Amino acid sequence: MTTIYLDSISEGLFISIFSIMIVFVILGVIAFTIHLMQYLYKKPIIIPEIKKVYKKPFELSDIKDDDMLVAGLVASIDYYEETKENIRILSIKEIH
């Protein structure tokens, strides 16, 4: 009776391992086809054109009043004290 029991366990193990292998092979085939579909149905990437905006350089004539001049000087001195680098003011905007 022991032989019959061992035979049925070995047959069950063989069937289980074979079934698991079939499942993994099918999953591998599905993963491979999905991976291939990425290359077959690849959408072209459209890169929008970047418009070059040329601003006129900031000049002293762009300063409208004394407050704007003081704000630029204070901001540049504060930045220099923090970074110890030379700076150049590119623009000043008035905030209401």
C-alpha cells in the first residue's frame, strides 16, 4: 500500500510542476508579445518648436524712479553677500 501512495504523490507532483511550467510559459509568451507591440505600435514623439525670444539688455535708462534703483541695488548687494559672486541685473519689475 505504501507504493501506491508514493506513486500517486509523485504523479501529483509531476502534474503540478508540469501545469505550473505551462502557466509560466504562457505568461512569458504574453509578456514577450506585449514587449514586441511596443516597437510595432510606437507613436512618434512630436517636439514643439521653441521660439527664441530675444530681450533687449537691461540698461540704466530702464530704471523709472529712485525706488526701482534702490530695489535693484539692495537686491544685488544682498545676493552678493550670500553667494560672494559677481552679479548682473537682467531685469527689474514693479509689483503693485
